[in-house]
Amino acid sequence: VELRMTLYDEEGTSTPMDISAITTPWDETTGWWDFDTDSGLGIEPFTSVAAPPREGLFMLDITDLYNQWQSGTQANYGLVFQPTEMDHQFNTFRSSDYRADPSQRPLLRITAD
């Protein structure tokens, strides 16, 4: 299972990210910075990735996590991408609301073995 997301260029420098599975409910007013030990919002570390390119396709294999979601051993509240460096360093991804080109929206690609 592969998560595909489109990066688009913004000012700043790309940064490595820690990616965690969210284990508690949240809403769209929640930011990546809200997921810390004092917030009461739960996360479980999943992986860390190097800084992606400023533009283009970002792909992440989430097969193991997806299987946990499907089996019910872990609740599916999504993923949080947290930058590891913050001095004008960030990554900007297209969202599912992006209307100009639907092919740039996030996609979960599930393939059969």
C-alpha cells in the first residue's frame, strides 16, 4: 500500500520529517505542532524520511500500518507529518481539496500481491 502525495514549491527549504500514526480523534483546527506529549493527542511513531524534493511526487509505503488499520489493531485517525527542522524549512503538499488538477490530490494506492 502506497501513499502518494504531490509537493509544490513554496519559499523555504525542504526538511526531513517524522511521520507518525495518529491514535486519537482530531479536527481540522489541529496542526502538526499540536501533536506533542502535553497535548493529549496520541501519536505512534511510524517512520522518518529525508527531505523530499521541493516539487513532485512523494511516495511512502504504509503497508504495515494499513494492515493494522484493516485488522482493527490500530485505529485509523490518519498520519501526521512533523518537520524535524523549523528555521524556514517546510514541505508543502496538495490536499484532497485541491481543485485545479485532481491528479495532484493525495492517493492511497492499494495493489494485490
